[in-house]
Amino acid sequence: MAHDHHHGSYLTPKGGTLATVLDWATTVDHKKIGVMYLFAVLFMFFLGGVAAVALRTELWDPVRINEAGQVTGQLFGPADATSVATGNDIYNRLFTLHGAIMVFMVIVPSVPASLGNFLIPLMLGAKDVAFPRLNLLSWYIYVIGSIFAVSSIVLGGVDTGWTFYTPYSTSTDADMMRVVYMVLGAFILGFSSILTGLNFVVTVHKLRAPGMGWFDMPLFVWGLYATSIIQVLATPVIGITLLLLTFERLFGIGIFDPAKGGDPVLYQHFFWFYSHPVVYVMILPAMAIINEVIPVHSRKAIFGYKSMAFASLAIAAVAFLVWGHHMFTSMSEMASAIFSGLTFLVAIPTAVKMFNWIATLYKGSISLTTPMIYAVNFLVLFAIGGLTGLPLATLSTDLHLHDSYFVVAHFHYVMMGGTIIALLAGLHHWWPKMFGKMYNAFWANIGAIVVFIGFNVTFFTQFFMGVQGMPRRYASYVEDFQIYHQISTIGSYILAVGFFIHLFVFIHSLAAGKKAAQNPWGGLTMEWAADSPPIEHNFAHEPVCTHGPYDFDRVVPPGWKEADWPVPEGVKPQLSGAELTSHKGGGH
């Protein structure tokens, strides 16, 4: 590939506005595709967040009908008794929209498609992913799928819940095409997932820099490699399931509807056989980010590199065996007992990771940068999310907690307290590399603290509600739960404020941020040897791997001088650089 753009970064405009727009629309540069994914995902996150805040606002008051026959506590619809049904219907549509957007359009693609696309080739010392055109196609598929799903709102919304459970989703009174559009949207998004996963697997196998063995790869790459395997193997199942659902809806074929000779529990099996592995598609990339942030910001080699790498693969393997724990209430006792036992297996590789992160922090030279604050937030929130999964995996307690707010809180602690918090850690960690600008550290830290407080106020209260029997997915409730709902709603507004602080920090950084150094944090992985922001073909020279990704005790990071980098006494520091071809350190 010709090196014709060494004079500028990948962000340098190519001519006028129209030429630049065309260049971005037809680019096969993994960095530009990653950035386009990032902004698309953040836009969808905004839409899903608006729906979430509307839901919490609706739940501020329980719906009551007073003596005059008027409705109070109903956010949506006019205030008379006949409007209760209308308001509840709007609530159901918002609930479906929030769930579908956040799961299919935000959390699943967030880390792999944005940060993964941008960083994997850089971390491997490659010029691009294995199939650049396929990469661009996956971005367009993502956009088309999102448009399909969101167009169902314009038509009036879907009220089936984000899981599209049958027989309701095949027989609901809602206009037939709205459900079809939403389901087809999710179906199309699956192809984007499969192509991205396929691309990453081949890239990792084929495009590593000279000298980089499997155990010289950064753990971020290991995490996304495990994720990609799940994406390629599990996503076709949901694709077929949603297609069958569409056929039943459009042509009345009896597959899931018992009235037509179908089996609704079959839909649950199909749906969760995909959707439980996809929980790990959401959390493995988050763990992968934390694997990078903690060593760099505590200047210490990751504890137990190989056990971390294999734990990622173990989680991916176990992910396919545990879908039945979503269905304890609709399965035989024997099947439930087997799935309960298998579910506890997931705790083992997860606990290995938690232990290793804490061991890495122990006696490290920790600097509380914004990425590190988010990494610590992740450890706290993910621990709560993981531990509250145990009563849900235990049959006796799950029968009480099933479909209650306890499940809502557990799910959000894992998905949002895990994935979104880790995404924010990663964004703050790699922002200088992606855009070549530093952000205001003080305000970024304030944002991190506000998000942490808002998150816990919103979701911790929901554990108490769930234990006391508040069912999820209800538009109203008995008055005993009002105080919990109100605390939770206040928390959702605090959380929104935290996200807006980050939005302003990032916009300010792009508009007026200081120029970033090549390696502001002192990272050793290969992306830090590229410019900030990188040139079009990533590296000016062919990079060669000369040391492990976490050899902080003996390697001076790219862009740093020996004088600025304290190394232990008696150790001769080795200067890192993408062009170095000296002996390879046996860090592992």
C-alpha cells in the first residue's frame, strides 16, 4: 500500500466539505469507521436515554383515580379515567424502545464496533483490518438496521417489550408492520455483528506484527477475540428466530403461537440461546478495556496475563450453556437444576478476572486519572452486579425474585455498570490517541463522580423494591413502593446530568483542547507508538514487537525519555518504539 498521506493524520480533510463527506462515506480506513460507529452509537445512546428518563418520570407517581374520576400520576395522555389504558400503552412502547435501542443498537456494538475497530489493527501493528470493505459494509448495515427499528416509533411504536415474546408479539393489536419493522431492524443489525466478529477473528490470526506471538497480544485484543467468536456463532440463531417471528406475523404460519399449533416456549429457548451469550458480547469487551486501563494507570504489569486471556475464552465457552436460567419458571425441575449448576460456572472465570485486577492494583503506582476512576467504578459496580446474579441462579430464591425489580437492578449493574462505565473508561483513555486532543481532566473527573452517584441512586433502590415483590415492566404500582420509585427517578436525572457533563467535556476537547502527546499515559501497547491522531496507514515504519504489552518494569514507553520514566534499581531500561528490531523480551 502506498504511503501517500504521511503529511497528515487520518482526520486531515481531503479537499472541500463535499469531498471530505464523500471520503468519510466511502472510506475503508478502520479508524474512520470506528469513529463513525462511535458517533452513531452515542446518538442511539442519547435516544435510549431519553426513553429511560421518560419511563422513570412516569413512575414518579402511581396511577390513581380520584373521586371525580380523574387520573393522577399519569404522565402520558389526558387526565381522565379512559386515558389510563392509553398512558399504559405509551409506557409499554417507551419500555420496548428503551430496551431494544440500548441492547441491539448501543451495548452490543458499542465497544467492538467503535473502540475495537479503531484499536485492534493499531494494537497488532497492522495497517487495517483483514477485510476493509466488509468493515464499511457492516457500518452501513448497522445504520440501515437502526433506521428500520427506529422507524417503528414514527409509525406509532411497538409495545411487545424488547424481547418480543410470543404469543404476544405475533398477536398484539398494534399495527402489524410496526412489529415487523422493529424485529427486522434487530435482524439486520445481527449481520453487522457477524461481519465485525468475522473481521476481527481473521485480523487477529493473520495480521499480527512481526515478533508478536499469541501471548504478546494486549488483553484488549484477547477480550474482543473471545467476543467475536460468540458473535459469529450465536448471532445467526437470533436471526433465524426473528425471521420465523416475522413469517408468523405476516403469513400466519404456526411456529410459536399455540392457537396455530406452535410453541411459545420454543421462542424463549431460541431467543435466550442467543441473548444469553450476547450478555457476554456486552461484558467481555468491557473487561477487555479494564485490562488495559488498570495496568497503564497503575504502571504495573497485569497480574496473571495467561489466566486473564484464558478466562476470556472460558467465559465465551460457558456463555453457550446457560441460557435456560432465564426460564426457570417455564422448565422442568431437572432442566432447571442443570441450568442452575451451569450458571454458577460463569462465576469462576469472572472471579479470576476480578482477583487479577485487584492484584494488579496492589502496590501499583496508581494515578487517579478519569480512566482510572472509571475502572475503579467498574470494579465496584460489576462486583455488585455479579454477586446479585447468585440469588438469581439459585432456584429457591429465583422463583421469588423472577420478573421483579431485583432482576432490573442486577441487569443494569452488569450491563450499564459494566459495559457503559467501561466504555467511558476506554473513551477517556484513548480519546487523546483517537482525536489528538486532551480533555479537561477536572470536569471529566466531576462527570465520573456524578455518573457513579446517579447510577447507584437509580438502581440500588431497585434491589429493595424487587425483594419486596415489585414486578418489573409495570406502568403503575401500589403506594408502598412510591418512595423507592421517587429516589430511583431522582437518580436517573443525576445520571443524565453526569452524561451531559461528559458530552460538554468531549465537545470542548475537540473545539479547544490542548494537543495530545504521542503517549500521554505511558502505555506500552503498540497503538501508543503511532502518532496522535494516527496517520492514514497507522505507522510510518513497519512495526516490530520487541516486548510484552505490560513490561512496565523494564521498558520505557514510546514517546517517553529514560529520565521521565522511573525503573527499579539495577534494571537496564529498554527503549520501546515501533521501529525497534532488537531481541524480544520474554515478559511472559
